[in-house]
Amino acid sequence: MERLLTELELRGYSEATKEKYVQFNKEFLDFCRKRPDDIEKDDVKRYLAHLVGKEKRAPRSVNLARAALLFFYNQVLEKNFATINIPKIQKSLPAVLTKDEVKKLIRAAKTRKSRFIIQLLYGTGLRVSELVRLKTSDLQLDQGVAWVRGGKGGKDRMALLPMDLYDVLERKSPDAYVLEGPDGRLRERTVQAVVKRAGERAEIPKKVTPHTLRHSFATHLLEAGNDIRVIQELLGHSNVQTTQIYTHVSDDRKRSIKNPLDLL
């Protein structure tokens, strides 16, 4: 799996994705009992059919397994397996916090550092993998922005910085990670645990993760009347259709619309 890990590192994949890709590829080789160079497309299809049929894995899990296998065998080993069809993933609307719930979450943070982490996640809309890689040298406080280097898809982009955090950010030493851990940058799992614990203490009846804060950031920007194309750029979505999901969860804008009958 060394070749797989090397390629994942080079492309800046998150720790969670790297872990899952390696896990699925190991399980696949155990299932086939073959060496990677001997794998054929039919082996991949048999394994995915096994996950769907015998193991009854959820479509999202099967889709991730397919992505992990095709990445290794097409991108790393260059086998050029064609697309393999699997059950479609049922699209569900993302969980979004209300503004009051965001405030409760921030207040529920046990330490200043935990509160800072939650405020940064919500105030920037960054993926957790992007936030833990952010360095002080990537910030332009005079312009109120941060630069995400090599985000998803390997692209650099601009992110907003909340003014409330300038004092804390200004005290960071040059070239330090914005979120520092014992061995350099903070681990993604630590950030996820901080958010989860705060959500439990705040007694929010929704699943609260760093990605929930990203969804909330986008939805609240949309509700404030910001252009969806601008939000697309801030989130780093390559396709505006990905961003348009927030038009389905923006309840405040729906409530503000006048009923046509009342306008007669």
C-alpha cells in the first residue's frame, strides 16, 4: 500500500480519506487473494457486488469502496479500468444549524482553544482537512482573507476570515499552523472530537460535525442574500450544482417570499 499512500499524500487527500482508501484496498486484496498487479476489472466488480449483495453495505460505502479501488488501479497502477456502475446514492439534505444553535455550540466549548476551533470552522467554511493545514503565512489579515493552498482538487482559493478572531490570529508566530498540536498541526480527529463534544454539551438534537459547520456557513451566507457563485468560490466547489443544494435548506429565504395570492 506504500504506492497508494504516496499518491494520496501528493494529492493532498485528508487523513480520513487516506485511511478509508487503504482500508478498502486491503479488504479487496484479502477478498481476491491476488497481488495488485494481477488484478482485473472483473475482480473489482465481484468485490463490489459482494459488498452490495452479501454484506448489504450502504450505497455511500460501496461508492467510497469503488472510488478507492479505481483510484489505486487507474491512477497509481494505470490499469485504465472503465467506469463500474453501482447503486445510486440517495441524496439527502445536509444538516444545518440555526444561528442560535451555532451560538450555543460556541458557548458550550470547554476551552478557549476549542471555542477558537469552532469559530474558525464556522467563520471560514473550510473543510477540516483544509483548516488543519492552514498556516499563519497563508493569512492576509489586512485584507481579511486566508489562502487555502492545494485544497480539494489541488486548487488554491481564498477564504474569509472572521474579524472577531483577528486578535488571536495576530498573536500566532510566522509559519506556525493556525491550529497547533503537540507535533505540529492539530489532527483532524482532534478537531472532530472537539466539535462533537461541544454539540453534546449544547444538547443540539442534530449530528454536529465540522462539516455541519461548513454547511451552516454556506446556508447562512445564502440567507443573507449573497450570490451563489461567490459562495461556490468560497467553498471551493468546482461545480455550482454542488453549491445549489443550499438553496433547498435555506428556510429563511423561503419564509421571506410573499405569497402571490397576497400580492393580488
